[in-house]
Amino acid sequence: MFDSCNVKNFYHNKALTSPYPRSQVERTHVPADKVDWLTEWKDYQPVEYTAVSILAGPQWADPQVSDKSFSPKFNERDGEVERTSWNGLYVVENGRPRNPAGRTGLTGRGLLGRWGPNHAADPVVTRWKRDRSGNKIPHPVTGKNILQFVAIKRRDCGEWAIPGGMVDPGEKISATLKREFGEEALNSLQKSPEEKAELEKQLQRLFSQEHFVVYRGYVDDPRNTDNAWMETEAVNYHDETGETMDNLPLEAGDDAGMVKWVDISEQLKLYANHSYFVKLVTEKRGAHWSEEPGPECHE
């Protein structure tokens, strides 16, 4: 369970699941009381796994730590590569970073390109659900207005998710947020030069509207290992009137199988930590989340 009042101290769950994504590799089972590195576990023998696609050395991935030409500067900006963590300093043991959220039952990098933090950006684009007359639709039980967000169905696992992606070396997160939303939710990569120019104008309008950072930090992702993990900055861009998004027709592209507006509620089952991110958005916007009253955070 996530504690929305203490985001740094949640217990990772999806990072312990087997088999590891896109493989038949089974993680070493890690009991709940053995996840924390501070808990002694002398017999801990995690499985070592790095996907063949990563070992092939794509441009966006690190070499193996054993590569003599590779001397990464962990816990700092390393040239164009950001190796700092949103969660503060992480331990480096035998030349390998250690997952700040605890043991995962798997060493190596799995499907992740970077040793240590792999930085992503997640744009949560929202609008109010409205009836045909343009009036906001309240939930029949709570009376709170229903918020919708743009969701994609991931091709790799079939789960619904925020249309985010990886921050390129040297890229500003604000640029990643806009680029990934365009590629995944608007299929910008397949547009003509004229269509791209018009799309860029509309995207600029959307991404210059009111927004706030929802979350920065570790992501409970099924691809995480003891030595490589996902971190993200999730930002909510809210189209209050809905007019801007009316000019941006949704079209799945890149890694997305489908894209659509989804009503936000606690019934949502989303990829990685994404349900948690949209929950924080509803709290901030005073929108409907649950029919059952629960604790809320106050700044």
C-alpha cells in the first residue's frame, strides 16, 4: 500500500513480481520483512539478469560495470547523463548502485539501460468530465466532480498508463513531458511537417497552462532490479475548460496500443505507480476518487 502522506517510505511491490518482464526469469523470493537493506540476510542470493537487448549496447544504455572503459560518476551529473536520484544519495557497492527501496530478488539491469536511476517523465493531462451541455458531471455518491486523464494502453504489457517516457541525455524534463505526450497520445512521429507544426502550436498552448509537479522520486516498476531502478517526475497539466484538448485529437503512437480519456477513480488499475500519481491529482483538484472516505494530506 502507498502512504500518500509519506511518499518516500513505501514498500515496493511490483518490483518483486515474477517472471521478470519479457522473460522467463524468476526473481529470488524476497519476504516482506527482508526487503529493507538494513535487515541482515546473509543467505540472500539474487538472480543475475540483464536482457540481451541491453547487453547488445544500444546508444541509450550504459556498458557493463566490468567494462574498463566505463567509469560512471554515480550520485552526480555525469556529462549529459543524470545519475543523481530524486530520493537523495544511494549506496554504491562493488561498483554497482544499490536500489534505495530495498531488495528486489534480481541483480544486473534487467531491461533498464542505466545503472542506478533511470529517469522518466510522466505528463498527467486532465480535464473535467462534462455532459453534452458542457456542465461538469459530479459523482452520484460523493458529489465531487469527476476528473478524466489521457491514458495509453502499453504495447509491452497491455496495462493502461500515463503516456510518459525516458528523459534523453541533456534533455530538460519539460521537453520530455511534451515530447512523450505528443509521440504516445497524438502520434506526432507519423505526422506530416505541416501537421507537426500545427500540433506543436497546440501542444505549446496545453503545456503552458496551469500545472504542478505531482511527484518526484522512485517508481515501483516491474523492471526494477537491485542495481537499476525507475524514477520519474510526474506533472499535471489541467485543461480547465477542455477547449485546448478539443483541438488535439487523440491518436495512439510509438509505444501505445490505444489511447483514450479515462475517468479517474480508485477502481483504476494502472501500470507501475501511476494510480498513485492520479490519486494525488484528484486530491489537489478536489475531484472524486473514492466512495469511501480516507485520509488526505494537507500541506
